[in-house]
Amino acid sequence: MVSEKRQTGSLAVDPENGSKGIGNALIDAFCNQVNIHGSKVVYLTTDKINNDRVNSFYTINGFVLESEFIKPENRIMNRYIKILNEEVV
């Protein structure tokens, strides 16, 4: 049985420091902490429209698009999920 899910909030890296692995390191550190504390599922939401780079970033980092939904202000959002394993480092 999968234990409690954990959600990550906003994640941002200064554009001047993009493509240096900082975002990957932040995601890895968060997933490691979630794993250490016994949860095996991480999820997040992000804008679907005009956000290809961010959506691609999460997919490259092992997140799978679980669903999409529309917020009350008509923002279309993607919900991603990642199942962790014991080998997260």
C-alpha cells in the first residue's frame, strides 16, 4: 500500500542560473526527504498553458501527468505524480 502523499509547492530557479542542475538538485533533495520520512508519493501542480519548459522539466525528472483540472479563475493546471522507491539518492 502506498503511504501518505506529499506535495511540493512552487519551485523556481533564477533564470540567470538556469541549466546548471539547480532545479534537478532541489527536486532530488525534496524527494529524498519525502522518502526518508516514509512517504512514497510526491505530487505537484503547474500551469498547462504557456508552460512547456516547466512541464518538460517535471517529466524529465520522473513525474507522470496524472490529470488536469481548471481552477476557478479558468487556469488550466496539470497535476503530476511521482512514485518514489528505496533507491532515491
